[in-house]
Amino acid sequence: MRMREFVQPETAVASVVLEGVVGRVVSRVHEDRTRRMVFDNGYAPAAAAAILVMLALLAGCESNTPKPPEAKPEPKPPELLTGRGAFQKVFIAARNYAADVKPFRIESTPSVDGNGQDGKSAIWRASFASALQRGVKPFIWSGSNAPDAPSRGVSPGNEDTYNPNNASTQVFDVAFLKVDSDQAFAEAQKHGGDKILEKDSTTPVVYICDWNHNTNELIWHVIYGASRETAKLTVAVNATTGAFIRVEK
């Protein structure tokens, strides 16, 4: 009986002290103060150890404050390039396809990210021919975020058979491409393009650059409309000199 009377009060005291101390502990200062209190008042070692363990756990929780969630990176804005700027990017990839490649067509594609009215587009396609490979292959550059746009950067298209006698695949020397699409647009504006955009400012402008085997000149076709077939106006500009050639439609 004496042993029980000795143990039970000690356990009860330990429980009361533990509940009271845990409720008051918010910092290291409280922990040190309680440690002194435990030992100065002569609590049993088991009770004192339990109190100190709880203090250590609480102090660890306070020091390991959860970090705020990291912000997700914002999507890159669309990138718009002129025809020559995009051509230089795809030409490197085309040379990996075949060392003897030569271009025969450069064209833009209108998108929600760029309507082409400043000579720039978010999507360009350049087609190349290789006599060694006996094939033609397009390469696409995209800086668009549109859901239906090609993936950003340069990507190859499907290869087809090359026929050097085909008028639509007449290759040209890159040295002839001296005038960029923005310069061609500025010239086309002087020959009716400005009036088209005054009437409808949402009209997309498409660019096609190819070789005219009849006149032996490289031509920018500045197309006011979503396609050549539905164009409101098409103006031809010399891609070497920048001179106005004619109104094609």
C-alpha cells in the first residue's frame, strides 16, 4: 500500500505538469524555463524525460515552418519573326537533312498570335529540295502558343519525291533573298494594301516567296487574306531589290 501511495501521486503530478507545460510552450525560452522547473521541483526522472521529449518535438515543429508553394512559371509569350529571320532558323535544320538542299518556297501561316500585318508571323514554313536525296522536305518554325499550332521551335515535315522539272519546286539561290517580308509589306501598302486594311483592320496578311522561272526573279507575294484563293488583294514585290512588280489580284 505504501508503494502505491508513493507512485500514484507522482504519476498524477507528472500528468498535470505535462499538460500545463505543453500548453504554455511556444519557444526555446519556455523550454529552458520548464526544464529548470522540472528538475528544481524534484520530479521523477521518467516524468521529467517525458516533458523534455514533448518540448523538443514542439520546438522542432516551430522551427520547420512549411515553405509557401512555388509559383508556376508563366507561359512564354508568342514569338513573331520576319520571313528571313525564320528562314535562317529552318535552313540549319534543312542542311542536316541534305548538304545540297536549296529552298524553293517560303510561306507564312496566319494564327491567333499574329495576323502578319507588320511583315511578321508566328508560323513559317520553308520547303527545300535535294538532288542527292531526290526528295523535297518542308521545315516549320513556330513561335505560337495556339492549341492547333505546331510545337514551338523547328520541326521537319514529310518528305516527298523531287522533280526538278516541276514549276512549283523551282529552287533558288539564297543570295537572291535580300529583301525581308516586312519590307515587302511596306511596299505592298503603297499599292492598295493600306486601303484594304482601312476597310477591315482584321484582315490577315500572308507571305509567299518563290522563284519565277519566266522572269528569273525571286518574288514576295503579299496576300491580303487568309489564302491566295480568297485574297482581297495580292501584290508582287521583288525579293532581291524590293521594287514593286505588279498587282496580281
